[in-house]
Amino acid sequence: MAKLRIKQVRSKIGHPIDQKRTLAALGLRKINHTKEVEASPAVLGMINKVKHLISVEEI
């Protein structure tokens, strides 16, 4: 599967708890934190849920 580089670009403050937990499940802790993940269906669903808080690029 493809690898994705995800980066948190907006704050999670003021957003619902499920979105905060989704960011934590993706491994993002604070703004400008970057992770590389495999593009599985579960991860793509999580990315879709918080797409307004992160940026995604394919590696």
C-alpha cells in the first residue's frame, strides 16, 4: 500500500472529542507534528474525518 505523510496544520481546540481522539489515533499531538502512515481503509477514514485539521501528501 502507499505511504502518506500527514501533518497537523490547525489546532484541535474547540473541536469535538471524537476529532481530538482521531488525531491522537493518527499519532498527531500538536501543530506541525508530522507522521508517515500506511494508506489502509481505516486510516483513510480517519484522515477524512479530520481533513480540515491536517494536510496529506503521498510519498
